[in-house]
Amino acid sequence: MSTITAARISEAISELCLQAHWHLRRDVARCLKKALRRETNARARRLLQAIIDNAATAQRRKLAICQDTGLPAVFVELGQQARIRGDLNRAIQAGIRAGYTKGSFRHSIVKDPLLRGEPGVLPAVIHIDIVPGSRVKLTVLPKGFGCENKTQLKMFLPTASLQEIEAFIVDTVRAAGPDACPPYVIGVGLGGTAEAACLMAKKALLKDIAAPDKKLAGHLSALSGRLEKKIDALKIGPMGLGGRTTALAVRIEAGPTHIAGLPVAVSVSCHALRSATKTLV
Amino acid sequence: MKRITAPLQEKALRSLKAGDEVLLSGTIFTARDQAHKRLTQSLARRSKLPVALAGQVVYYCGPTGTPEHTVIGSCGPTTSRRMDAFTPALLAAGLKGMIGKGNRSPQTIAAIKKHKAVYFLAYAGCGALLAQFIRSALPVAYPDLGPEAIVRLQVRDLPLIVGIDCRGKSVYPVI
Ligand code: SF4
């Protein structure tokens, strides 16, 4: 049986914070370059180039890709045979503090939603899934709130048409418009309960956005393809100033749901989609 | 590309048209949600503001901390809509320019037109790149607000796009 110490977890989380904020995800970089290749509008090309240059500057100068270093969500896949020595939750929070301090990342979190108060870097939101095996897979997703504020959840009737569902997803992006740093990556959660749908939508953003999602069922893959086309047809473009690419990608997670319902959640991510993952054994 | 300076000169400001791309040099001040709230509260109480707004440009920005050997950390624009409720009062107090990202409310657009001000867009989500145009950063008010404190920035050739000009014309399609 493997034993993983709290100290190793903190260290890993701290590294993941720095990696996520300093190094743009490779799949995201590939999609941005593809968007630049297919863009014909001169200003949209300049803006896409600025986004690509920004990632290079961030990496070279060890600066955060975006000043909104988010409210980090930490996803833990905890092997049920793994043994953790120490306190897992505290180890994760300590890792976030260490990473955010080292990177001089922003203090964006207030302790009380109503009283607000002086912002700090903690706490992160932690999601733990128990999985088979003895590994511990850690993922840090520090999503900014410009785009987090555009999240939508709708509880559809089970008899809703696919057209209605597609329209809701496309309207969510239309409503985000130029505000949340387009071009966007759209995570869609279908099914489950209300909170499960939101979690699936967010987890969809962790999928590779440059390669086809081979594990996805055929009807869902067709849906994501149609959504990408419809969202691009909004012509919001980089910074909302027009262009061919509004959706860098749409990714879907789906799960079983109740006979009486059909929850649909949409998580909008800006082009600065940041995350990093490490597996400890 | 047109070069302009801040604080804004009236003539230069009037020559700007929605969609123009400009390079801004000079002095600007960061201010976002909580600073806007405090500034408008001070205006309502008629108490002295920590920064005289007349002719100035505010940048909707809450930078990261400042890593060693740098002037400022990542410092891109934040969503301007959240400042809409406070903007007309600041414009009435003499503010002439704003820098942010995204669209503004119809009330804000009307106030921009009324007070002959201008709203610029900065490259959204490009905070590391934009940090390269900042020459100095000096905190001037509300240090307890952390990243929301007001900071005076000296900028050099900061690339901006005119989002809404002093005639109230917007670069975005009317919504
Ligand atoms: S929406 Fe994304 S890119 Fe834009 S400011 Fe927020 S975190 Fe940064």
C-alpha cells in the first residue's frame, strides 16, 4: 500500500498553481493558433496574436497569464487504496497558499460573501472523487470570475427538444457577449442533479480541447460539433469585436438523470483557460 | 496608430472615434468595484476624494502582486459592466476616460455622451503582455482593499481600442 504524505500533496499543489498560471495549456495554445490561421479579419488577427504573445510573455517573465488568478477549484481523484499521512484538506490549502505566494498571485478571495472584507488567497474549493486504485490525481483549475459569472443552469423538462437545449447554450454565450474575454471554451454538463450538472460542466473544461473527444457518445459529439458552429455564427470573436472564432471548443460531460428532469449547465471559460494536473503514486 | 496622453486633452479626446486603435502614454489610476463604491460614497457625502478626478483616466484593473524585479504583476482589464452603477457619478465629477473590457449599460453610454468622455478597451486576458507597458506603479489610496486599492500608473504606449467615443458611439453592435 502506498503512503502519500501531506507535505508531498502541498508541494504538488503549489507547483500546479505555478504551472497553471505561467504556462498556457498546450491544447488551448493549439486552438488559439488554429483560430489565428483561419481568421481573415485584420483586427481579430491582431488580437489573437496579442493573446498568443501574452502567453509567451507570461512564461518567459514568470507572470500570471491573467491577473485574475481566480478562485481555484481543486479536483482530487483519490484512489481508495491510497493512504494519506496527514490532513488532505489542509495539505491542499497549504499548497495553494504556497503556490500563490511564490507566484505573487492575486488575493481575490473574501471570507464572507456579504461582509466581503480584505481579500486573501484561501480557501480553494475542493472536489474529491473516490476512484479505484492507489494513486492520487490532483488538478488545479483556477478560473477567473469574469467568465465564472456567466455560468448558467437550467432545469429543462424531460420532454424538451434538442433545439431548445441548444438554444439555451448558445444564448448563454450570446449573453456573455464581449464581457468575459472571448474566444471562449464552453463546458456543458447534461443530466444528474442541479449541482452535479454544474460540476460536470466545469469538469468538461478539463478535457483536451484540441483533440477530438473520443470517449464521448456519438450523439453528444454531434451536439458539440453543432454547438461550435452555432456559437461561431454569433461572430462575437476575440474581445467581442468580431471574427470567425467565438468558441475555441465546446466540451460535454453527461450523466444519468431523473425521469422528471433534464438539468443543463453551461460553464463559460475565457480564452485564458488554465489548469494543471499531477498524479502521485 | 494614433498616440494620445493622459490626463486627456479635450481636443485629442474629441478626435477619437469608436474603433480607433491608439497608444496611450501618461498617468492613469486603477480603480475597480470597491474603490468605485467608496469614491461615489465620498462624492455623495461631498467629502474630499483621495484622487482628484477632473480630466483623469481610470483603469478597471486589479493587478496581481508584484513579483521581484518587476514594476507590476499581471494587470489586464476587468469587466467594465460592474462599474456601470457608479460611472455616471464619477463622470459628473470630471472623470474623462475609462479603460476596461466588454460592453457598458445604456445609462453609462448616455453619461459618456453627456459628459464628453471616452471608454477604451484594453487587450482582455493579456495581463502579462500589458504589464510590459507600465513604467511605474504607486499605491495612492485604499490600501486595505488589497488588489482593489487605487494605484497610480505611468504608462507608455499602452495599446487601446476606443470602445465608446464622446458622441456615444460604440464599437459593439447596439444591444
Ligand atoms: S475572464 Fe478570464 S481572461 Fe478575462 S479577466 Fe477574467 S480570468 Fe482573465
